[in-house]
Amino acid sequence: MAVSIVAGVDFGTRSVRVSVVDSGRGPLGAGTAAYPLHRRADDPGHASQRHADHMAALCDATARALAAARVDGRRVEAIAVATT
């Protein structure tokens, strides 16, 4: 059976979490990075996020997960992404 390294990505309201998993051995490492939730002083019910913040946090969390897993990113064969 071939072993695959995959990454799972979960974007939440204020952070992104990345897990690196080996299909044979299970979880290898994880990383998390926060991003801001932008509010407006004149509208307390308003909240927004920025794509650039998401992408910067994704890069950071992925680097942390790969370092924790001790895996070269070129070995990741698939990625699954969930957003809320």
C-alpha cells in the first residue's frame, strides 16, 4: 500500500488550522495562525475578513504544520479545505 501525505485546512472566524497526516501513520503535525476580524466603530454588528489576511495565515499555519511534522512540503499529495 502506498503511503500518502495529505494536509487538512480548516478556516474559522479568527484563525486557520492545518494538519499534516500520513495515510499509514496518522497525524504528524499541526499548525495554527490567527487573522483579524475587522469591525466598524459605527456599526457594532458589522464584521468582515480579508482574503490577504487568510492567505498570509494559511502560509504561516502550513509552515508551522510542516515543521511540526518534519515533512518537506513537496511530499504533500493532496489538500482538503473547509471554511465557515
